[in-house]
Amino acid sequence: MTDTDMNGSPERGGFVSWREFLGQSDLSALSFVSLAVWLHAADGLITATMLPSLVRDIGGAALVSWTVSLYQIGSIVAGASSALMTLRYGLRLPMSLAALLFGAGCILSALAPTMEIVLVGRTAQGLGGGALVAMAFIAVGTIFPRRYAARALAAIAFLWGVSAFLGPLVGGLFVEYATWRWGFGFFALQALSLAGWIAARGPRGARTDRQVAPLPLRRLALLCLAVLLVATAGVVISPFPAATLIAAGLFCLAGFLRLDGSAGENRLLPRRPFDPRHATGAALLIVFAFSAATVALLTYGPLLMTAIHHTQPLEAGYIIAASSIGWTTAAIAVSGSPERRDRKMIATGMTLVACSVAGFVWAMPHGPLWLVAAFAVLQGGGFGTAWTFILRLTTALAEDGEAQRVSGALPTVQRLAFALGAAYVGIVANASGFLTMTTPAEAAATATWIFAACLPFAGLGLFATILLLRPRSPLAQT
């Protein structure tokens, strides 16, 4: 397949230097995309750092997994709608509204008297943040030629790494010297400022000449219900009700996929999502499986490190941030790789992620903390090595007219995996004694169960990777 540049000339498929990328690219568009990603990336890490103090102040330990699940539900709805929104309105209006909604969610969380109100705020933050991230990926796929996509995503990854460093620091400072409420307020101020900047200066993006159908509210509601049912199972202790809720959630998810597949041009996802016989399906299955396998660190890592190893909030936050730092470092290091190496990069990265999932089964309950941090770096480094090349390879192999949906689907599927994965590990955590643990030994036993439960997802991810990258597979021609 031959690329063409912005002027329609054939592109070379080889190495792209930073000098070439910065000299030929629209830097204002790159800044716009990067700042949108910053808002979402830093918020996730500061919230993880502040979570132990938040639970101590207002309670709600049984709802910890919901702080991730409901956030991701909002992200899923917004992310799944982003392709249609940008086709209809371009980039400027949807992204400025997303930043406003994110800021409103931060304000609600900052003022919340109970965990239930925090969850409402986190849902609004998820709607705004999910839209910002999905539209950032769409912008990369539409504004930049595919030849420059890896460098553009590496620049975004660099900013994500900066947020990985500053997020826990900011969260720790608010916990130590002020309050977690001020932390949410700090991000509300940033979100409102970003919304104004986007409305005034952000690029408009391209709109489609085709008629775009209305947002599929019924399908989005069915998708939300699926995740909510599974998330509810995560806080139900009795096995039979939990199993019933999970079955109902999976049934709703299957219904969503069936309805979306028959929706024609109004589809939210590409054709045949999660079907490993096709390139797009295999890639989305990789993203789903490995994202679900790694969500336990963000959801329960800070609380378990505090209970087992007596870590301080700032220290735990930086260990969680080590994953993002590893992602950034790896993404920048490999961003100049030519397209002929895409499959090798994907295989290497996903293998590293699988090794990290297995490593946490020992490292989290037994320590030492440097080993926990090392596996966090390994996990992030694996994603950073593979992620941009999954996007590049999948959009290259996508059917005509599907590239924009694929770009929006990758982060959306990742959010779906985070939501379902957080609910899944919530079920395991509550069943293994998370709510009743009082000693480091009991917390260590719970940690073992939580992280061991992630191994099947890692195995599924490796299986999907093998199918995608198999030599002379029919997938390569799909």
C-alpha cells in the first residue's frame, strides 16, 4: 500500500526524523491535540494518588472500583460518539464542549459530601475526558499523513509522560498540604481554560459532505447498561446475584454489538469488531484484552500498597505513574520505526505487557516496592512500544471508509476494557476479603487474588496478537 503526502505525492515508507516531522507538520494542530490529552492524562493519575485520602475522609471503600468503571462508562459513550460528532461538526465545537463537561465533573467531585456524589462527578469527567482523547486520536489520523502518525503520537506520549510525573506530585501536594477537594478544583480551572482556548483558537477540522445520521442513543444506552450491570456485580458479595448481573451485562453487550453491526454508515465501531479472523477485529481484541488485564494496578494499586507496604500517597502515586513514564519513553524511542517493522514492534510490546501482568502476581503482595515499580515501567513500556503501530497497521489494513472509525474505536475499546476490567477485579477483590482485611498479610492475600485474576485476559491478548501477526495470514489482506 502506498501512502501519499498532503500534496498527493507518494511518500517513502522508511525512517522519519524529528527534523522532518517538525518541519513538515502543522505544529499548531499538534499543540491543540497534546493539550487536550494532557487534561485527561494528568487527571487520572492525580485521582489515583488522592483516592486513599478520599476514602478515608468520606468512606465508600466498597465503591472504589466504580470510580474507574463509571469514569470509563462516560469515556465509552463520548469516545464511541466522537467519530460521528467530528464528521458532523468538525473538531472545534465538540472538543470545547467536552472540556466544559470535564470541568463541571471536577467541580462536582470537589464539592461532593459522599462517594456517591463523587461517582456522579467522575462520570461527567469521563464523558469529557473520553471525548477529548478519542477526538485527539481522530485528529492525528485526519490532520497528519500516516507517514507522520507515529511521530505525532510520540509527541503526545511525551506530554503524557510529563503528566505522569506531575500528576502524582500535584496529587501528593494537595493531600499533604491542602485537601483532595482542591485537587479536583485545580483541574476544573484547567478544563474551563482549555475550553475557552479551543473555542477561540482550535482548528476546525474537516467535516464530511455526506449526510450523518443522529447519534444512536438506543445503542449507547444499551452499552452503558451492559457496563453498569457488570459494575454492579463488582459490589455485590453474594455469588449468585453477581453471576446473574454479569450474565445480563454480557447479554446487553452482545445486543449492542449486533445492533451496531447492522447500523450501516451510522455504526459506532468498525465492521466485525473483536472478530480475530479480520485485522481490525484482532487489533481491537488485543487492545481490549490487555487493557482489562492491566486495570487492576490503577484501581487497587495505591490502596494495596498502602495496606501492605505502608507507602505514602506521593510514593504510591509515582509507582502508578511509572507505567505512564515507561509508555512515554518507549513510544518516543521507537516512533521513527518504518512501517515494515510494525508487526515486530507489536509482538515485542504485547509480550512485555503480558510479562508485567504475571510479575504483579508476585511483586504486589510480596514486594519490594522497587520491583512493583519495575513491572509498572515494563507494562507501560510494552504499551508504548506497540500502541502507535497497532493504530498505524490497523488503519492501513482497514476497509475503505473505516479508518476514522478505527482511530476512534481504539481508545473507546480501551475504555470499555477498563470499565469491565475494573468491575471484574472489583468482584474478585470483594470476594477475596478486600473490605474486611485488617493486616498486611490479609491485604497481601487479597492482592494475589486480584492480580492472578488478570492472567486470563493477558492470555487472550497474546492469542489475538498471534492471530494478527501470523505470517501470510488472511488477516493481512483484510
